Amino acid sequence: MCAGALQAQGHGSLVVLSSVAAERARRADFIYGSSKAGLDVFAQGLGDALYGTGVHVMVVRPGFVRSGATAGRPEEPFATTPEAVAGAIELGLRRRSETVWVPGRCGW
């Protein structure tokens, strides 16, 4: 629905919030990782389908985000903040990136 509206107006961006877990599901939480992997593939296919229409699709893969929702949980490797994710999204939109990793070193 959103993609169709953006396509009708001839421009716009869809930001899809995924996770680093989409790249490699962990044993302890493989259902979460596999669902994020499916979301990533869908978003990438949507981006391909919208190529040339003026609509841009960007997948954002943050690591563990320190927030109120994760308070009290053990710190994870490659932890980040909501502010860092927002900044990376803004930069990714300016660059018209297809995939954004937060922190960036997660994508290496």
C-alpha cells in the first residue's frame, strides 16, 4: 500500500527496520533471525520491483539497541543507541543506500 502510494507520486523512500540477526540467525533466537531474514528478502525484492519508479527502499540492520525496551538485558556485542540508528538512517537516505548497518562495522 505504501509502496503503491509512493510509486503513484513518483518519488519517496521506504525504510525497513531489520536486524543484524537477519544475516545470521543465532541458535538461542533463530525464529527472530529467520523472520528478519524473510523481511530483508521481501524488502530487497520490493526495491528491485520499484527500480526506475523513483521509489527507494532501504533496509536498516541495527545490532542490539540500548533502549527502555532492552533495559536490564545483558549488553550484547556491537550494541548501539537509538540516536545512532537515527543518524545512520538519515545518512543512508541521503546516500540512497540499499542496506545500512548500525554500527557500520557489523556489515564487514
